[in-house]
Amino acid sequence: MDVLTRWAEVVDAYRVVPRVLVFGYGVMLYHVSVWFMALADPTGSQAAFASTVFGAAAAVFGLYTGTGRKWP
């Protein structure tokens, strides 16, 4: 087994990319919530945007938990 294959197995086993993406989504979710709560009089479009970001968090978490190591 070459070095790149071992490296790929380690990255896949520890799920580095999904963890980074979920962390990044959490940071974005925090910033959107702070932004939305700071609005004095939010419009419907702003509320729809925040609702979409909050609602997509469940899908992102579901995709993260539904995936895993696929190596034989």
C-alpha cells in the first residue's frame, strides 16, 4: 500500500472534510443568528433567509451522521 492510499484512509477514517464542513456551517449559523437578532425590523426576505439557513442545519447534520467510512 502506498503512502497516498494510507493518507486517504486516515483522512476518510477520521472524516476530516465532513467535520470541517459541519464546523464551518456552525460558524455561519452563528453569524446569521447574530445578524438576524441585531435587525431592528427584519423584512420578510431577511426572515426567509434566516429560516432557510436554520432549516438547512438539520439537513447538514443528517448528511454528516448518515455518512461514514466506505473502505473495504
